[in-house]
Amino acid sequence: APDPSDRWAAPPGVAGAPSAPAPPPPSRTRPPRARRIGCGVVPVVAIALAGFAVVSVLRSCDGSSSPGSTSVRFDPTSNLITLGGSSSTLASDARRTDVLVVTQTTGDDLVRRLARVRFTADGSEQLWESDPVDDDAYDAESAIVGDTLFAAYGDVLLALDPDTGEQRWTTDLHDKVTSGCSSCFAAVGDRLVVRTTDAYVTAYGERSGEPIWSERLRSTIGSMSVASGRLFVVDDPEASQDLTQVRQLDPATGRPVRVVTPSCAGDAQAPWTIEASPGDRVYGVAGSDDVVMAFGFGDGCVVRWEPDGGIPRWAVRVPGISTLSRGEVLVGDEDLVAGTSNDDILAVALDDGTARRLAPPPDTSAVPLEIVGRTLVGASETSRGTPRRGLVGWDLATGERRWAERVAGDPEPTSSDAEWATSDALFEGSPRLLLQPTAEGADVVVFEGEQRTFSVSALDLADGSMGPEVRRGLLARYESGTVSLTVEHVGPERIVVSVDNALQALPSGGRGPVVGFPDGD
């Protein structure tokens, strides 16, 4: 049989790097750098937590005069806290966001449970709580299959009623759920499929805790992906001389449906084949059943194929990208972008594989943050002298850099909006930034620890200018010390964050109530 890699042909007309435009002028909208002052401190309530004095503080530092924008709903006296980084999103729309979170009672009797918490513009509500869970439970994975909510903490799997939290059964997983992987605890068809840290992929049904099937991956870093409603594993081949395999599995039985070996053939200048590696991810292509991968060292390779027939659409080899960053791959409706170790960004059009190198300003590195339409917004940092940070915008249709703007305070991107749900320490003078997609485009949200505030400014995607800043106070349980921030959910309607174990929903645009849990009603 012919080598399947021979079918991955390069598309015509791969574009080279565009010429770099002149550096943009300084921002006309950037406010002067100054210490934020004028924050009001309202009720301070001391409670006991594990033998230490804990102070709950609510700060109101609003930079907007819009009616109702300073309102908050939070009960700082509650003996129930939530563990930062422990939540997963169950459902979210304009009306509400539901999360599954690990809660803990304070005082002498420490009890942890799983709880379904709902945030709306009017407040927060605990819809239900589970039976007590282990004292070392600190996170909660979740997925809904049929009428069953599957939840996991550590190596424990629970099947729950999603409406009441009633436990139907529980079992031990093969090991702990793999961290930093959004597809490693996922509903696929009528199965829950789990990839655990010992490199086993196991499927469960709704009726019992007995595994339906289980597969041991050959490579301990072999990956599991769910894309376009299909289950894929990227793993070592049986023979070491063969190319890395992408196997599509039937989620009902675990049997292979199809095996492909995505790759980019060599040429006269670089005669070697670029192949995938265990651990690479498969992504879905919007508006189709197709999937796409990006991988490579030295030279990069991006491949799109139709999975049911194993039919390649195109494969493009991109010379000299050094290394593609697995954690910096974004897939939009029309484009795939990936960060590289060369400081520039690779962009590939999904329709025909046209590739471009997106260059940051001179002496600057950049990482992709968000694709909004055909605009890519990246975070930038200068590489010479004192680091200066900001945002850069590229037109993905042409590869042209449209603008580059420094952001006041030189914030770094939040690390906790990534899949690892890592907390960020908001040290004095070290704010953090994220982009929130909105119906109009995107907002720039900056978190600051010294005064415990967040600010929101609308981003003009055409020129990078930012609109008037709305600054609000975060709900915090401690009066002093370094703030720990975990981003739990980002959507166009609201952002859910945990600040020192105070779970709260921040309104889009910063206008509307800041809602904590519990909210006091």
C-alpha cells in the first residue's frame, strides 16, 4: 500500500512573510501611569478560618459614573468558601452561568462538597450540593452525557443527577485526570471518555461505574482530543520507523475507525519529512466535519483533513519556525494561528492552507491571545531594556500588522485563562490582562492587586485604541497580603474569577453588579 503521507500535498501559493510596516505612533488614549487612589473600604468582617483571623473586605473603586455600576452582591460573613481553580463551566448564556465547584465549610468542622452554583445579573444561587467528598479534593472536572452529570476530583469519578446532585454511582478512575487538557474529560456521543495521567484512555456509560473499554497509550505523552464530535488519540506507532499515528476511535467500543499519519513531505532544500509527535492536538474546523493539526520542530507543518474518509484537504510546510508552541494554538472560523519560539506568529488560512508569518514590532516578542473575526490580537513584550507590554493587532486576511499599543501598567497576560487553571499572584506593580470577547469585538480587562481592582476598556480592533476605563473593586476575603487570582470562566456575558477563594462573576463591560458567592440572599 502507498505511504499515506504521500497524499498530504502542499497547497498552491503559500505566501511569504509580509513586509513589516513602520512602527505605530504612541497611543493617544493611554492614560498617565500613576498609582490608583480613592478606593473606599466598606464592611470589614472578621471570621475564623482554620485558627487564623480572616478579614473580608469589599472595595469599591469605580471609574465610571454609570448608574448601578458600583452595586455588589456578596455575603462576606458566610462560613462557606469555594476553592480557587476548582470550578468547571456546565452551561453559560446571556442569562446565567452555571459552574461546578468545590466548596468548603470553615471553622472546626471542615467539610468539602461539590456544588452547582448559578450566577445571574441578580445574584448567585447554590442549586445543589453533593454528599461530602474527600478532604483533599481541590478541583472538579465535569461533563454531561445524556441526563447524567459526570464529575471527577483526583482519581474519583461520580455520576450525578444534574438537576439535584443526587449521586447515582461512584468508582475509582485508572489514575488522576490529566491536567491542562480540555478534551481529557469529555462527552463523546453517549460515552464519557477520560485520559488519565498514566496514559490510559477509558470510556464510561451512564448506567454503572464499570469501564466500557480502556486503552493503554504507547507513549506516556500520547494525547487525546475531541474535535468535530470525534475522538482522536495521537500516539507512537507500533514500529519506531513509522510516522506518528492519529487514530480516530469509536467512542462506543474503542475500536479504531481510521488511522492517518499527517505529515509534510520534504523538498530539495529540506528533504526530511515533518511528522506529528505524541502529545500534539487535533482541532475542529468550524462549519465542517474537518479537523486540523499544527506541529513541527525546525520547520512547521499544518494539515487539514476530512476524518471520516481520511481524505487530506491540504498540507503546508512552513520553513524556519523553530518550534510551534502547543499551548499557543488558536483556531478561529477562518484561520489557525500558533505561537513560535522565533517570537513571531504563524497564521494559516483554513480554506486553502495559505501560510503567513506575523511579525511583531522590532525587539518585541508576541503570543496570540484572541481571534476576533479576521483580526488576531496578541500580547507583546519588548526584549531590550525594561520590559514594556501591550497589545498588537494583525489583519489575518493579509498578514499586515495594523497596530501596536502599550497598555498602561505593562500587564502580563493571565496564565489562569489557559487550560491549566493556574493562579496568578497579583504582586504590587504586576497587573494581569485578559481579552473578553464581546458582541462588538473585545474588551481589555486588567486585574490589579494593590488596590484589589479590575478595569475594563473597549478595544478598537481597527487601530488598537481603548475606550474610557471602567474600574471596579474585586471581592476579597483578606485585607492585606498578595492577591491570588484564578480565571474560572470567560464568556461574552460575564467573567467568573476566584480571588483568594472568593468566587465572583464580573459583568461584561464592568457595568452591572459584581456578584459573589454566597450573595447574602
